Amino acid sequence: MLTDVAGGDGMPLPAWARPFAAQRRVRAAFVTSAVAMLGAVWPPDPASTSAGTTPMLLLTAAGDQLIDPAHTRALAGLYPHATVHAFDAGHLRSIKEEPDRYGGTVAEFIGVVGAVAG
């Protein structure tokens, strides 16, 4: 996913910098640096972390130009308790363009998780 952000057309870079950012080695360096800054292992191992037992809601959008929805679905496939919901808008646009649907999706997930945990 981070590779898409680093090399995608949706990244807010000046036109002169886009060819540089699209190079595989530059994208790889970006991804490595981003994960290192977080002090994380990406993606988290479902067998040795709570990621394997934690309910997750991954939101994606059909029009997302930063993170390919297929990558979001593939990530969700690593985790047995992950749910993916797709909106029609672009990256993070559903918050503004579909606020009721967005909020309803999140509230429903929280309600289900709360009912299971409670």
C-alpha cells in the first residue's frame, strides 16, 4: 500500500519530482523509512501479535488513487477477523461525500465488536 502512495499519481508532488518518486528504489526506500519511523513490522504477523485476534475494519474506495482497493482486500485476507468495506468515493473522500454511510459503517462495526466483546 505504501508503495502506491510513494509512486502513485495521487501523491501531492510537483511534476518534476514525480518521475523520481516513481522509481522502484525510491518507493522501496520510502516504504522502509515509513515503517521504520513507526517502529513497526508491516504487515503485523497475525500468528505472533494481537492482529490475529483483533477485529479490524478496513475502509477502501473504488476511486482511491493512493491505495489500490485490491491491496486493502489482500491485507484484510491476512487477518481472520478483518472486515473490508468499500465506498464509491476516492481516498478519504467518503468522509465528506458520504458522511452518513461512512458513519453508519463505522458505528455498525463498533456495535458488532461491542456486542461480541460484551
